[in-house]
Amino acid sequence: MRWNLRMRAAQLGIWKSTEMRRRLAVAGLEVSHGKMSALWTTTPTTIRLDDLEVICAVLDCTPADLLICEPGRVRTGRPAVVEQPAAAAGQLPPRLGRNRSAPPA
């Protein structure tokens, strides 16, 4: 995801984070200087839905205007499971999850 707050704000003539912070305060969302700086300059890892709703109201947009999906940048957390032939008699299939050593023989 790409955070598009600055571009959306610029479309409305809001060029500084202090102006955006003032407009958010008028709309009922008090944002600290540090949090506003982080929202303005970086992509947030989390954002409260209530806060997102106020930001969208101030910028007259939808969350889809602020969160731009970039499918080419998706990172997978786990490799795809590949079907393997049935294990030989007496052997257990490998377990998914953490790498664990085999029990003593």
C-alpha cells in the first residue's frame, strides 16, 4: 500500500502539515506534532478507522483515495505449499511452522 495523504492534500491546496493539522483539529481530531509529521511524511503501519474517517472528511475523499494498492509490492509471509507424493511407510510428512529438529531415534 502507498499512503497518498500529501498528494490528496495538495489537490486541495494544503501544502503544509501544520495546515492539515489545523483542519483536522477543526473537524474534531487533535493530532500531536509527532503523529502529524509521521502521517505526512511516511506510510503509517496502522491507523485508527475513526481517524481515517475524519481525514477523509477533511480531504473530501474516500479511504481508497488515500490507500493506493500496489499489488507488485506484496510480500508473502509463507511459501506456497507444494503437493508432495505420499510419504514412505514409517515416515511422517514434514510439519509446517517453525523449523524443529527431528526427535532422537
